[in-house]
Amino acid sequence: MEKLKEYIAGKNYVAGFRQLGRLLTEGKIAQVYLAADADEAFKQKVFHIARQQGVEVAETGTRREFAALCKIRVGCAVIGITANNK
């Protein structure tokens, strides 16, 4: 979780599945962080798309913690670290 905080402090991330999915398919995501309390079906979607692109997924933290880190008001289940910053 400490490494994730560093990436977020440096603004080297995207938050949310829509942005993550788009950037994953473009090859622009190096690492995915998935909230441990995310819905199981959602987790499977994230693992599937990340696996297709050969990107590692770390399951850690909660949606509330991710939202606080990203300074957003709604829960955030997934964060992607951009490829040029890993």
C-alpha cells in the first residue's frame, strides 16, 4: 500500500474501471491495485482484462481507502499505475 501512495502522490495513476480498461487495452498500465472489498464479479473482470494484457494485479486496501487516497467522494475499487512510471 505504501508504493501505491507514492504513485498517487506523483499523479501517476488512473482511478476507476472505465479509465483502467481503456488504458490497459492501450498498453499504458503497468500495475493494477484492486480493493479487497470489491464485488467478486468485478474482481474477476479486472483479473481477466489485466491477465490478457500481462499486467500484475495486487489486491489490497478497501474502496474507502482508495477513494481517500485519490481524493474522490465515491468508493473506488480499482487503481491503475501508468506504464511510464512503474
